[in-house]
Amino acid sequence: MKAMWIGNGLVKSHRWMVRRCGAGIFDLRSVRQLLMSRAGRALALLLTLLLLHLDIAPAVASTALKPRTARPAPSLPPVPLSVRFTRWLSGLLPLQRLQATPPLAPAPGLPPAWGASASVYGGVVNLGNGNLCLQVPLVGWANGVSFSLVFNSQANPSQPSPKFSIPRPEPQPEPLPIPPPICDNCHLLVDIVTECAHFTPDPTEPCSRNLCIVNTIITSTCDYKPLGDPNRNLCNAWPDPDAWMARQELRLSQCTTFDTGDYHTIHTIYIDCVRCASLDLRARCLTFPQEDIICMMGVLIATAERTPRYTCIFPCPPSEGGEEPGGVR
């Protein structure tokens, strides 16, 4: 009878709440009236009995099942009521237990249907492995073909996930820079230089106004490095006595010079397989650049050749002492 009375009270209270909610006036005053009614007192009594059952039933059951011959076990601290109530609710309700640190996924990629994830603008974050997946659509057609921009943070080696960590290499000392050789890179040099005619090395000799000289230069040279190692020479320029380095043509032509007759260094070539030697090619009474064609079209009077020509030889010929030139000395 008592159980039927409690059940009838709950049914009536439920119907009364449905009517009040349907009328749109369910508020705190309605809750207070429900708690002050017979149904509310019955509900409070039911919750009290439930709490007493949770608190007393485990102790009574453990006392009834305890054997009489067993030695008294050491007393354990009682389990709080809130803990037992939480365990009871977790056993009845299908709640997902969230952890502060979710377990790492076995493989990178999108979160599975049962995994923890967080939505962001344009994608999702897999809370199991820290992977960020973004997909931004660009264009699409009615036939189902579309293009999108896709980003996967675990595909970028600069952003490793917590699952896979890259060990940081230990800093290594910087190697000392090796100085380059004093001379290397043998290459060909070709040039044409015109000058007003002169016949003695005396710088005071006047430059001719009716005769010019066309100098054709063909030789090899190496690159010189002022900060290079003077004990290392890799220049392969070697003299060839059978070939000329400069061919001079004396021609009849009007000639105008822009200097006072002093010698000028036209080129400095670096030669010799044994040591890095320098050789200056100089000239005087140089003409204006626009007069080069006029001088070359003049009437040829005489020619002269200057030897030797330097040629790139690989490898360098051995020196007189038996040592291999061009190496470390």
C-alpha cells in the first residue's frame, strides 16, 4: 500500500508538471509548490532511502559474508559517500570518462569516430596525437570534381607530434675554414688593344699620329686570391715556346691618343705550375675605343710576335727537382 501511494503521488506530480509546462508558466514558484506538495515529500523520502541503501547495504553484506573463523582484518578507511555514489552512477549511465591527458593514437591522421577531437576553423584537431588537419575548399563542379587545400601537421617534419619525437642533435664545433690556394682555375684570356706607334721603350718618345699598332693577345692565366694559402698553388698555366702570346701589326692610319705616353698595365696574368708568378702586360699611347676599327682597317706595314704563350696543362709537368708542381709545397 505504501509503495502504491508513493507511485500514485509521483504519477500525479508528473502530470501536474506536464500541465504546468504546457501552459508555459513553469518557474521557480512551480518548483517550490512541487516540493511542498505530497509528491515532493514522497520524492525526498525516496532519495533518503536510496542514500541509506548505498551507505548501509555494503557494510551489512560484508558482515554477513565474513567467516567466523577468519582473523579480524585490519580496518580500512571508509569509502566516502560521494565516491560510492559516483561509482553507482557510472555503472548505470553510459557516460564517457574524459581524462586530463588523452592516450596517444596508434597512428597519425584524422581522429576516429570514438576518439577525442576539437573543431577549429577549417578543420579538426586530433586530441589523441595532437595532429591538426585543415581542408579549405577552393573550387568544385557539378560532376563531383573539386580542389581543396589540405594541411596535415604531422606531414611537416618541423612540427612532430607528441607520439613521435625527433632527438635533438648535440651541437658540434664549427670546423675551421680551409683557406683556398693562392692561384687556381686556369682559363684562356683573349683581347685586342690598339695604340699609337712608338719604337723605343723610352716613355718620353712622342706617339705617332699617322701610324698605329694593333695588339692581339691570346694566353692563359689563373685566378689570384690575396687571402689564399701561399703554400698551395694549383695554377696549371705552363709556357709553350712554339706559340706567340701577343701579335703586333703596324698599320698606316690616323691615330689619336688620350694619355701622355706613360705605360699602362693592360692585364696581369698569373702563371707557373711551381709557384704563382705574375706577369704584367703593359702598353703606352693607347687610343680611344672608337678608333679601334679605324686602326685595324689601316694598311698593314709590318708584323711582330711575342713569345711564349702560356697554356693550361692538366696535369702540370714535373719540376726539375722531381716534385709535382701545383700541389702543397
